[in-house]
Amino acid sequence: MVDIVSDTDTDSDTDTRTATLTVRVFAGGYISPQFTFFLNAIEALHPLMRANGMDLRPVVEIQHVQDMRLLQWSPNDLVDWLATSDIHFILTHPHQGNPRWNVSELHVALQRLRDHPGFPHGAELDCPVFLQHKYAYLLGVRQFMNPTIAVQFPPLDQTVDTHGAVRYESSYDYRDFDSLELRSFLGRHNEGEGWVVKHPFVTMREGLKWSRTQDNVFQCLAISTAKFGGRIPYTMIQPRLINRKEYKVVVLDGEASHIIPQCANGITCEGVAFTHASTTDIMRFAEIAVMCLSKRCIGSQTSGLIRVDVMETRDKNLIVNEFESLEAVFETPLNAGAEVESHLKLFLLTYWVRVVEGTFAQYLSTR
């Protein structure tokens, strides 16, 4: 854990100033895309406090996802820690880096922060992109999504080991997932490449499976149930696209900024360039997708940086593959010019200063 103590007024008697304003931050990894901008923005707290006549010492405590694993905290442990601060910040997707956490338990725990000063706050805690509730945000842009069916994981047998840890056991096989509804979906949606079984609330494509036959889809569902059924409530099935080219568009407060370079930060170059959509078309599509998300999904956090991953169907229609926000890679192309880079950095710093100011206003309203 890292403690950051803001500079105090050297004209004051520091021996008598014992009261503090405690800010607790659940960050992403040690190298998280927007973390540096947040650290710069949090310096705004001290002048805000002085402007409001508050003689307090601001203390910022930070836990990274690596710390969560070392401490073996549960979702309730995390929320207890955040809720006992004066102001909280969550700078990552809340499940990030904690593969043993039960997502449903985590979401219930997060609701305890609904009226607590911080970010996210209120309905923002329901933002499907923040939660990485992928089926929910795809429904928000349903006219732009790859055909998707959500399959709920069935209940699993639970046992508790000697250390109090819950273990899940699955007795299901592929025949338990065979249904007319699912076969109908698979029959109607196939580009000739089969289907993918992909999971919400995970990172780095964890558990992604490519199935060439319908029976193999059912087998993948049985395997996924055993592996993920105790962690996440459902999985999704989509047709595997013939063209797996993906354009990752960075959108800043609803306005497309740039498309990140291919092959950057481990991003693959698979697929071929879209033939029926220009760069301008792709960027405008991303803006429209974010606008739809903002209108249709409760609490959507679209005023900051959000990345739209765009793909193309066999029929040359543009679709949203995924949305990313707090942990999105947003590297600018080498040919973008210094202006794009400068605008991006200024935007992120300004955005996080605005977030800090907003959370401080929430804090003042509770005093």
C-alpha cells in the first residue's frame, strides 16, 4: 500500500494539526493507463480544502490489484476499506486481477458505496462498461452488436474447505446445454467460421473458446460452467466473424480522437482492412455507439475516455465488439502529430481534475 500525503501549509503549526481527510483509492495494476493523470489531478484536493476553510491534512491511500491478491481480500473487505474513508476512488474495473471473486457478490458489495462520496458514485456504480457487464452494454447498442445470446450458468455444488474458502463443483456435461433455442440461434447466426464462447467480467480474453460445431459449443459451455460458474453469472455466444480485423477507436467525451495503432501493446493485426468504411466512417460510428450507450444504459460513464472496438460482419456492417474505459490502451499513432497527443493528455488531466472536484463537492454536501 502506498500513502501519499499532500503538502501542507508550512505557515501552520503541524504539531497541532492532527485531523485528516482520508482518500482511499482502488487502482489497477502498477502500470495502469490513466493512473498518472489521476495522481496529478488529486493534487487539486489541497487547494480545494483551503478554499473552503478546511484545516485538514489530506492523506491518499492506494491499493493496487496486486495488493488485493497478497492480502487475500474479499469484495466485502475491499468495500469496507473504501467505505471507511472520507472519499473513495475506483480506477479500474472492480473485478480486475481478482479471479477468485464472485462477481455477483462484488456487485452487491459495491452498492454500499452508492451514497458515499467518491467515484464512481450513485448510478455510476451500475455503468455496464465500468462493471464489464458485456451483455448489458451490448444490449444498449443492440442495433450495432454482433448477434449474441447469453447463457446463464446453472447452480453449482458448493463446499467449504478448512480455511473457509468456498469451492464449486460442476456435475454438468454438454447434453445439459443442448436446447432448441440455442440450436436455433446457432443455425441462424453463422458466417461459416463457427462460434465463440466468450465471458463477461474477465480480462485478456480469459476462457475464450472457438467452436466449429454446435456440439462443440455445448461442450465448451460445460467446460466453462466448471471453470467460471462460481465466479460469473453467465457467458455469451456469438458467431465468429470471417474478418477479425478490429479498429480500436478512442472517444473523449463523445468525440472520436484517434484509432490506436495496430500491433501496439500486444494487439494483434489479424484480419484485413474494411473495404466499405473509411477511417472517418469508423470514427463516426464509434461516436454514435457511445451516444447510444449513454442514452440506454443507466449510469454510463461516457464523459471520460472510452474506447470502442469496431469490427465488420460478412455483410459489411460495422459492429461494436467491446467497450473499454478505465483500463483501455489509448496509444496515439506515430503519424498522429503532437497536437493529438497533447490534446489527449490535457483532456485526461482535465477530466480527472473535474472528477476530483466533483467528489470533493459530494464530501462537502455530507458535512
